[in-house]
Amino acid sequence: MASGIQPDAGQILNSLINSVLVVDDALAIHYANPAAQQLLAQSSRKLFGTPLPELLSYFSLNIDLMRESLAAGQGFTDNEVTLVIDSRSHILSLTAQRLPDDFILLEMAPMDNQRRLSQEQLQHAQQIAARDLVRGLAHEIKNPLGGLRGAAQLLSKALPDPALMEYTKVIIEQADRLRNLVDRLLGPQHPGMHITESIHKVAERVVALVSMELPDNVRLIRDYDPSLPELPHDPEQIEQVLLNIVRNALQALGPEGGEITLRTRTAFQLTLHGERYRLAARIDVEDNGPGIPPHLQDTLFYPMVSGREGGTGLGLSIARNLIDQHAGKIEFTSWPGHTEFSVYLPIRK
């Protein structure tokens, strides 16, 4: 038993459903209750003396901030800590308390599903509000653009000096450029034609298009579930969504190259937009690039948000809009060395 933990207290900790660890200042583990052993997929003997971060592929905890709080004699709480073990992601609420002999007690509890769902709904509502605001502004910009372009065309016909027509040409070209940007902001103006067929037909078209763009040091892996049922969808719109995500993954890999996996699976008992579905399709696009910067992750689906220099930040916003029109959802997980976007489309209730 670790210093600072009495035998009676140890019995209590062993009975808790939350994961409890006792660590030293280097975060080396000196005690792990059964729930923590199950979470970390290691026995107490194997865990003893191992620094916690070494067991994890990713750990979002701000360790320096935790140490500062504990050094000041305060407890520390982070209500949303992500840790990844063997490619399995866990979102937990973590609290830390200083124990005698300079040990630290860490307690980790799974985030309440209802609370997590409420957060997702709030974020989605905020994204819809931001999208509607941008689309409203886009309409206001689009209306005078036609007049601006028309006036420039009339002016070019009336100008006696051909050299001056170069200026009206620039005005027309820039007006067209703005109109194209506005059209992308507005997104598709029709609900699309839904047909029932295998989603793998769309996936194969995306693979064919992207394969022509792949450098030699990037490998595109297909991992399809042959038992996935056919589902109603607009093939053009889903192709646009997947093509955007796969190209984003390709750009994220950069000159170092890497792997992109396009995967399909069947999801069971899934709630989408408040409706419960017995079956849904899950389409994953996974890459092993550097990951999405943490400061962008909460706003990634907002219009005009991009992690790429020169990017418009419209692709994922449009993708989410298209998936919403299919009564589906799109989400992602990301940490260094792993980014995975998952698209869910309903099959049957």
C-alpha cells in the first residue's frame, strides 16, 4: 500500500467504481484501485512505478497547472480530460488532491453521458447559429455583387481607351471570385436526390479521385464492412463530404507522408437528432498526421475556421450541413499521431 493510504482507506478505494491512482510528483503510480487497473488495462503489479503518461497514447491533462494548484495548497479539477489507451479514447472528469509524504491522489470518473450529450447539443446549436449568421451576411453581400458586376460590364463597353478596360476586367474578376465564395458559404440550395444503395459506391469514387493526388509516401487503406446494409442518401452530397475529409487528411499529413484509412462499420442503437435508430452506418476517415491543434477543436465546424494557411474554413462547415440534411452527424477525435472523423448516417429505426 502506498504511503498516505491507510489499510481501511485502501479497502474503501478498492470498492469505488471510479478510477483512483496514487502517484508521486513524477506521476509514477504507487497505487491503483481495481477500477483504475481496468481502465489502464494493466495489473497493479505492472502499474507500480510506471509514470502514468507513459501508459497513454494521449493525455490532455495540463500537468503543470495541476502541480501549480497543488503546490498552492489547493485541489485541482478538470471536468473533461481525454486519455487514449491502445487507440481507445476515454473522456473523464479528474480531481487531484495532495496526500501526506508528497503523494497525489487522482480520481477519474467517466463523464456523465447526459452531460456529454448536452454539451454536444449546445455546440451543435452554436455551430448552426454561426452558420446561419454567416449565410445571412453572404446573402447581403451577394445582392449588390450582381449590380457591381453589371455596372463594370457597362462601363467597359463605354470606355474609349482599351487600356482602361483592364481595370473593369479586374473588377469583374474579383466580383466573380466573391460570388463563388458566397455560393460556397450558402452551401447547397436544394435537399438533394436520395437513392438507396451501398455507401461503398460513394467510397470507391472518392478513392478513385484521391488516388490520383496521392504522393508516393502516402498510403490509402480501404477497410469496408461487407455486411453494411444499403441506405438512403444523396451520392453527390456524401461524396462531397468524404472527399473534403479525405483531402483534409492528405493535407494534414504534409510532406512527411503517412497513412489514411477509409473505414465503414455498422453502428447499433444510435440516437441521431433526437431519434433512436436500430442501425446506422459509420464511415471513418483516419490519418496518422500531427493532429488538429487543441485551440481549433471546439470551433472546427464553424464557417471560416481553418488550420491550414490559405484555407477558407468552409469545407467542414458545409460537410456538417450536408450530413445534417441526411439526419446524421459528424464528429472527430484528434491527438498527435491520430485524427479520425466519423460520419453517421441512419439506416433504419
